[in-house]
Amino acid sequence: MEVIHLEIRGRVQGVGFRWFVQREARALGLRGWVSNRPDGNVELAAGGDAHALRKLDQLARKGPPGAVVDGVAQLAPPDVDSLPIPFVIARF
């Protein structure tokens, strides 16, 4: 099982980005979370099959209609066992 941890920058809050990521991650059978950050970015951590993670990464780089992704940063990967099942929208 592999893990990704991303920070997505741009116009990604207020456009359904978290709901989009949650729906796609669950459809791909991934575990993890997505959350708005106070700085206006979105953060996501996901674990599962490598192919499914690549697909989620591609989808996150595009986002839902209305989103404008300016950049994606790779963050330190969390421990896969710390990621919730099913994939959730987290509020920290």
C-alpha cells in the first residue's frame, strides 16, 4: 500500500473541491482525508493502490469545475495506518 500527501494551491475553497476529492477517492477505494487549510489551500492524504493514487493525484491537479489549481506540493507522507477508512472530509 502506498501513500500520497498533497497541498493543492489556487482557487480551491468554495468550489466543492473537498467533496470532489472525497467522491473520487471513495470511488477509487482509497483511505484518507481531505481538508481546507486556513491559508486558503486544500490538503489531502490518501493511501491505497498505486494506480488509484496516481489517478487521484491527476484528478486533484485538475479539480472540479470552478476550481483553479495553481500548484501542487508534495508533503511528507503520513503513516498509512493513521488514515481513516472510508475517505473523509476532515476538519482540523
